[in-house]
Amino acid sequence: MAFTGTLDKCKACDKTVHVVDMLTLEGVPYHKTCFKCSHCKGNLVMSTYSSMDGVLYCKPHFEQLFKESGNFSKNFQT
């Protein structure tokens, strides 16, 4: 029996994700090394991440960027 690999592509880098290096978040595959905060690029773990519109954030940056401000607009600071 030959192993044919996987067709899953990492959402972050769009390269093939092998089963041993895969994290699946809400049905979306990522490499373990690509599972990072989009703001600070820090590594995330399944218990310490947040996401908004499919973009990953660490908890501190998620709270900083999306803190409730009395309206529904995003508070991005560049």
C-alpha cells in the first residue's frame, strides 16, 4: 500500500500540509509553523487564539484591535 499524500493546502502559505504537521481549525488546515498571529507573528496554540473574518490573532492583539468601542467598526491601528 503506497501513501499518496494529502491534497490539503495550508490557508496561510498555500502549500501542501502533511498529516504530521497539520492543525485543523474549524475545518481549515494550517501547518503548525504557520499558525501565527497576523499582527505580531507570534506562534499560537489552539487554546490561545482568536479569529475575526478568518484572520488569526493572539488574545492580547485581538482584544487591542477589536475591543468594544460602542460601534461595529473595526479599530485597526497601523
